[in-house]
Amino acid sequence: MRFEPLLEVKDLTVHFRSEEGLVEAVRGVSFNVGRNEILGLVGESGSGKSQTLLAIMGLIDSPNAVLSGSIRFEGQELMGLPRRALDRIRGKKIGMIFQDPMTSLTPVHTIGAQIVETLRAHEQIGRKAAKDRAVELIDAVGIPAPRSVADRYPHQLSGGMRQRAVIAMAMSCNPALLLADEPTTALDVTVQAQILDLIGKLREDFGSSVILVTHDLGVVAETADKVNVMYAGRIVEEGPKEAVFLQPRHPYSWGLFGSIPPFDGPRPARLSAIPGAPPKLSALPKGCSFRPRCPHAHDACLQEPPLAGPVGHRSACVLPDAAIEELAPRQEGAA
Amino acid sequence: MSSVEETDAPAASRQGQAKATESPWATAFRKLRRDRAAIVALAVLVAIVVVCLMAPLYARHVAMTDPFVTNLNGTVMIAGEERPVLEPSTTGLGLGLTPIGPTWEFGPFMLGADNQGRDVAARMLYGGRNSLFIAFASTLLCLVLATLVGTTAGFFGGISDTILSRILDVLWAFPIFLLAISLSIVLLNQTLTIGPWRITSGSLALPIFIIGIVYVPYVARPIRGHVQTLMGAEFVTAAVGLGASPWRILIKDILPNVVPRIVVFVPLILALSMIIESALSFLSIGVQPPGASWGTIIQDGQGLLYSRPAVALVPGIAIAVTVLALNILGDGVRDALDPKSAMRIG
Amino acid sequence: MIYALAARLGQMALVMFGISVVVFLIFFATPGSDPSARIAGRNASQETLQQVRHDFGLDRPLPVQYALMMKKLFVTRDLTSFVNRGQKVIPTVTRAIPITLSLVIGAALLWLIGGLIVGLIAGATKGSWLDRTLMMISLAGVSMPVFWLGEVANLITQSRFHDSWAFSWVPALGYVPFGRDPLGWFQALVIPWIVLATLYVGLYGRVLRASLIETMQEDFIRMARAKGIGERQVLLRHGLRTSLVAFVTMFGLDFGALVGGGALLTEVVFGLQGVGKLTYDALQTLDLPMIMATVIYASFFVVMANFVVDVVHMFLDPRVRDAF
Ligand SMILES: Nc1ncnc2c1ncn2[C@@H]1O[C@H](COP(=O)(O)OP(=O)(O)O)[C@@H](O)[C@H]1O
Ligand SMILES: [Mg+2]
């Protein structure tokens, strides 16, 4: 067997036909996820993070969606896979958690029944045994009194507990890859930390890889191994977490990281924000899509810049290395 | 910890702003114009109304008859042959009279005669005028009453809300149709006097009044709920905070937001009124003779069902087509104005 | 829980009381209406009118009349007809009930199954030609007056095509008791069932479709698909199961209204002597005790249906269960 990453996404594009023209939500995204690795996917809201995950799961069902590219999981091409074959992978080998635990559980079935349903869809397992497994899983994600919680309905649990239940469901078949789409955004700050701890722990307990989508850089700093920064449907910077945090190479990343307060030291009175707004995805500017907001934009930016740079840490910017060295703000003590 | 979200407005809301300059009504009209089914339905309705309005022209110049007087001994020239309008029955025991059947030609007795020798086509047009008029007038009455009741209950709350809501509850639990029948029967047997108006049993005002009342709870309840929601909305609390008078708030802030809801009800209540009017008239407690409506013509045709089915079939088709067009239009208006609200038809 | 149940029962009693008062007022206190004139006939003399008034207790104050009528209806249960003197009202209504129940239950089964199928197919194939066709047919079904459809059915099955193989089995109009001849009962009711159900199939199909489409856009449906369960299971176990609440609510109310006399037009057209027909005949002759009895019976069914709907709601939706 040839060495290959667990997940290999190549040139993924997701377009939507709409009243206002073609919405280019994801534009030629490529990245890999290795075994037992946590990849952070960051970017402003609307930058195409969720659509990327949904494309991997085969969950984009809009009749107006146009997908292309390649998604290889354990060497198998997922793009265009028929529903039956897809259903043997999702839920079993790839689990997914969504942003809002309040709406991601079916209100009319108990927590236990919903976990049992997943187990029985993928494993030859009796009703009773599945129920016991469900209780174990509920216990494993740190929910107290798991046996009674299994018989509860979603509305009877708090947001944090529901998200744990969703995680238990996603992890029920011991998937090799977990896709987490902003799993903490809808939760209280204290609960957020607990859920992140839990996701970090999953890697140790289950040996799973994780793609963690977030617009919260603190979350990435704490958990991820690698970071991909997305802007207007493209990856503009990718690399190991330390490199991206300490030596960001793309002007968008500079603005992005400039808006996090330093981990230690006094909090600045006001966070520096990136001026302007992301472009409309149905009317993207020519060349680099960050150009209209970039303080360093020049004529060369009218060409779409390729993702390039030192091995393992690349960015999509035409600025020469020397200029990047000179202009980049230093981020002390991050990570 | 901080998030990117705070530094920039989310993309979604910005995309929404492009259209924010267009007024909600303009948006609705634009959507409705693109709804082909709704446009066809509207055209059909307009055609039906126009054709029915031409009833006197048709009766005088084509059918050459008065559709309200009986014509038991008349004759008519058809294909150069003089035939009695009411012929002795040729089927069964040969007892009774069978009215002349449809000629299917543009002329007298195009759709045949009823058992009193009257021209069915002419009665269809006059009856259509009554059916449509009753539907429009009772819908207007229903919506005005429902808006008054719903807004009063929702806006003023307190004791007026309690009383009005209880009354609506009782009416709601009352099978609509039984209520309409009960009212019709009682009121048909006397002259109803409301203030300066005297409504006699032959008057169309009676069915209008009855049909206008029975659907009030269906409309008033959602309006009340909507007004209550609006009362909690920020712009209203803000207006209250700024010391605006209740009437000003009612007229400036509440009503403009309630009106689209009411408009959504118009085609649906029209459709319901058509149906219930036809049912009352069918049971002889709607439009009274010699007046006609599509429902009374079906009733006339019931006795002739097996010999001259056209008398009962044609008005039924007219009702079904009109109501279907209203329902399609109703779907279109709802989708255009208020995609979320769903009201049941029927 | 006990308190909520008691409050609920109290509320039901209140609504029924309200309905009985409304009916009473409509018939006894509408300005200008005089039941005695109706009973005595059009050209009755003043003395006869007085006599009738006294005989029927119509000269007493309204509240007393109301109380007397309620007492005869519920306590002594010996209310008699104004028109057919000596005819006991309650047994007459009791005799009509099986006919109405036969009609409504059969139609209800048909429209539940039909509505479920139409709504499910249309909702699952939203936007397709199949969906559009089904919705157009449903809308047409909703738009036809039921009595007219009944006449069309009669025309076809009783007259025009009665001699063809397709409809030669259809018996003459009327009701056949189930106990006497189950097959005859079935044959006599099939056509009325279909006619009555047509309207409701359209109605329920449309409502279920709308509710299903809304549900299928929820996050939990996406979650269910992410679990790798088949689309049929997603549709039925998660989509349909959650959409069923609106469906059941509607069903309870419609069933109650129909059993309570709403099937009147169907009964008239098909010559079935059910409660609706009884009500209609009583209304024609202004037989007040009979009207009071049937309408209160009707409101009882409607109110009961409301209650049953709430209970079923509790079973279907755990959120409602906890709120109770
Ligand atoms: N069905 C759709 N039709 C048109 N545009 C869509 C559709 N679904 C998503 N989009 C667009 O795709 C873009 C990317 O969305 P998303 O991946 O959810 O962003 P993120 O998760 O990074 O916040 C958004 O601008 C959104 O408007
Ligand atoms: Mg997202």
C-alpha cells in the first residue's frame, strides 16, 4: 500500500446558480488531512468553509449547486459516489457535527434512539446491544447519568449537553475523520472550552482525524495541528499552526490575526479590523479577491496569485518574500 | 478570544441590502408577475367576471328571454323546427315534462331549459353575477370585521381581548356550516332589521351577511396573533418609548404590517365564500327564487339530473373553475407576500 | 398535570355551554323570530298562538326556557319534538349516529391514506412534474362543491354507466345497516366515501406537503443524512414523523366537525339519514328541540375532537408532553 493521506481534496469547486448569477462559494480548494491530524479551517463568515465540509459529506443537495473536483477518502473517490455507497461511508467512517446543537437533533426521537439508529445503520448489532453502546457513548462524551439521558428528548437537555450528544452520535461508529463545523459557536464560553477539550480528546481515544471549522482563531490556536485560511472561496494561506500564527504570509491573515488580542500582555483598547467587506461571491473582482481591501495591492494583483511559498507553508500572494518579511506584523507568544 | 465576525458585517446581510431599497409591495408584485399559474388564474377570473357582467346583453339579444319568468307553454324555433320548451317526458312512465336539452349553439337554449322552461345559459350568467357579488361582498365584510376584532383584541389586550377571544373560541368550535345554515333558516323566515336597514328574505344582503360572519374567527385569530407579535417588536416598543400616541402607533406601525396578511386572505376567503354560498343556495336557503346563483341552478338541476344533466353539471363546473382559479391565485399571492404563513383552504 | 387536565375539562364545558347558548339565542331570541308562529302554522289565530306559546313554554323568560331545555336534554332526557309531537329527540339522534359514523369513518380512512400518499410523494419530489400534477389535482379536488361532486357521482353510477360492468354493483341510494348486510353496507357507502374524501385528500395532501418541505429543510434532516441512513428512512423517520403533528391536529378537528353534522351535504345528496340530514330536516321545519339536540351533540364531538387532538399531540411531540 502506497502512503497516502486520509483525505485528499483537489480543486474542489462549489457553485450555485442564483438570481444574481453564479455564486462561487468554493473555488478550487485543495488540501490534505493526514491520519490522526487536526486541521483548522478559518475565515470570515461566508468564505466557503461550511460548503467545503458539506461537499466532502455529499450533503449539498440544492438543485442549483454545481460541484467539481476530486475528494478522495482512504483512496476512494467520493465525488459523484451514488447514495448507497456514500451512506456506507458517512456516519461510519466520516462523522459530522454541526454548528447549532439546538436544531441538529430530531425533536421527536430520544437521544438514545438517534444514536442507536446510526449504529444499526452501519453495524450488525441487536437493539439491546446498540442501546448499551449508545449509553457507553453518551458516558464517553462526559454526560452525567447516561442511562437516563439516553431516554430523554433533545429539548430536555441544555445546549452543551446536546452538542455532546451530537458528538456521541458522530463518533458512534468510531469514524476515521470527524468534520466539525463551528461546534462551539452557539455555546456559552465555559461550555465552549469543554467541547474543545472533548474534541481534542477524541483524537487520543478514537484515533480520529478532525477538520475543525471556525471563525474563532483562539479555537484553532488551542487545538489544531495545521491551519488553512480561507477567503472568498479560496485557501489563501496554509501551513502548520505555529508557522501560520507566528509568521503569517498573506495580508488577509495579517489583518485576521491582528484582530486577536495577544495571549498575554495588556489588551489593546480596540482590535484592529480589516477595513472593507468581503466581495460578493456572484461578482468577484478580477485577480486576487482580497485586492480591494488590501493595503499592499498593486498591478500584479490583477492576476490571480497561485498558492506558493516555502514547503509546507504557502500563501496566495504575489508579494516577494522580502516584502512579506518586512511588512508582516510579528505575533509574539502566540500558539 | 475574539472572532472575525466582530470585525466585519456578515456577508449574508450585505447581500440582502441590495434589494432593501425596493418596497415590499413592489417585490410582491414582481414575484406575482413571474408566477405564470397565478397570472393565468387571474385572467380566467377576469374573464368570468366580464362574461357574467354581460348577462343582460346575452339574455336580451342572444337568448331573447327573461331568465326569471317561467315559460311553461312556450315554443322555440330550433333548426327550422318549432319545438315546445317543455316536452312530455319520453322516458320512464312518460309522466311529467322534460325541458328542452342543450342545443350547444350560440342562441336560445344553448344549455337547454330548466323545469320551468327558463333558459339555463341566461340564468347561468345572472346567477354568476349573484354568486360573484355575494362572494366579493361577504369577503369584504368578513375581512373588515376580522381586522376590527383581531386588531382590537391584539392591540388593546386586557378585557377586550379576553371577551373577544372567548367569543372567537366558541365560534371556532362551532361547525361553520351548521352556523351558516342555522342563521340562514332563522333569518329567511322574517325581515331582519339592523338599524335603518331592513333586510327582506329575498335580498342578497342576507347571504352576504351570514357568509361574511362565519369565517371571521378564521381570519381574526391569526390577525390577533400577528398584532400581538408586532406589539413586542422593537420598532413598536421604540415608538411607545418615544411617547407616540396609541392611535398613531396603530395606524403608522401596526396596520401597515397587518395589511399584507389581510391581502393574503382575500382570494382564499373569496373561494370559501363561493363554496359556502353555493351550498346554502343548493339547500334553498341562500339566494331565493326567482333570483338565481350557481348553487340554485344546481338545485334546479337535481330533479333533472338523469334526464337533463347539463342543468346541474354546468354551474358546478363554473363554481369549480372559479374556485380553482381563486385558490391558484391565493397560492401565488401567499408565496409573493408572505411565504411563511399558511392557511388551510376548505 | 391533574390541575391542567381539570382546567382543560372546564374549558371544554365552557365552550359547549357557549355553543348551546349561541344556538339557543339564534333560534329563540333573534329579533322578530317567533317559534310559536312557526309551530302553529302561517295563518294561525292569536288564540292559537297564545295556546301554542303556553304549551311549549315559550311564554316563560328566556333563561328559564334555556334551563328547561337543558334539563330535558341532559337530566330527564325526555325532550320531544315540536313538529312530530311525541317523537323523542334523543333516541332519534342516537339512531342516526351509526349512519354518520359509517360515512365519516370510511371517508376518513380513505382521505388519511390518500392525503398521506399524495403529501409524501409531492413533498419528496418537490418541484417535479409529478409534484405539480398532484398539487393541481389536489387543488381541483378542494375546489369542487362536495354536493355537486356527489351528483356527478350519482349521474355516473346510478344512471349513465349504471348498466356497465363498472358500476352495476352500485345499489340504489340509501343506507344499509352493517349488522344486516355487511357487503351491502360497504357497497352503499363506497361512492359517498370517495366523494366526501376527495376534498380532504386534496386538503391533507397540500398541508402535509407544505409541512414536509419545511421540515426537510431543518438542520436535523441534514444531520440524519450525515449519519448515513437511507433517504427513505430520513424521509419517513425524521421528516414525516416530525411533520405529522399538523396533519393530526387537522384530522381531529375535521373528523369532529364531520361527525357533528358537517357531512350534511353528502348525506343529503346520497339519501343517508344521518345526523346531518336530521339536523337539516329539523332546520327546515324549525324543530327547535331537535336542533338543540343535534347541535349540542355536534359541539360535543367537536370539543371532544379538540381534546383528543391535544392528547395525540402529546404522544407525537415530546415537547408538548412536557408543557402539559
Ligand atoms: N443554496 C445556495 N445558493 C446560493 N448560495 C449559497 C447557497 N448555499 C450557500 N451559498 C453561499 O455560499 C457561500 C459560502 O457559504 P458557507 O460555506 O456557509 O460559508 P462559511 O461556512 O464560511 O460561513 C455564502 O456566501 C452563501 O451565501
Ligand atoms: Mg458556516
